[in-house]
Amino acid sequence: MLQQIAFIPQHQFHVLINFKDDERILAILPSEAGRFRVVDQGKVIAEVGFKEHSFICCQGKLDNNIMTQLEHQIKNHYA
């Protein structure tokens, strides 16, 4: 049986990410399990999280530059 991860829309926050051609504001929905759903204009583009102190992409595929920015923004949000 697959484990259900509950994302918490009430705790969402927004980050500004610089893509190659433009900058976009992405919504980040945290879960109780330490994962973050990344939403761009209403579409889920990835699910990311921390595993053994490393920031990883659990689902979806994001460029390394975007992953670095997301990691920095998420860590800043919780600092």
C-alpha cells in the first residue's frame, strides 16, 4: 500500500525563481513528511525534499540551477 503524503495548502508560501528566459513566482506547498510540492501557474511541476541533508527532486525534472534556487529559498523560509 502506498503511503499518502498530506500537503498543507494553508502553509504554502511563494518564491521567486529565475528561469532561463524569465522570472516566475512559484507556490510551495509543504507536507508533514518534509516534502514540498512546487506549483507553477496552477500546475504541479515537481515534488522536492531533503534526504540525508541533500536536497533532491522526488518527482519531476528541474534544472540544477532551479533546484539550487529552490533549496536556498526553502531554507530561508524556515530560517
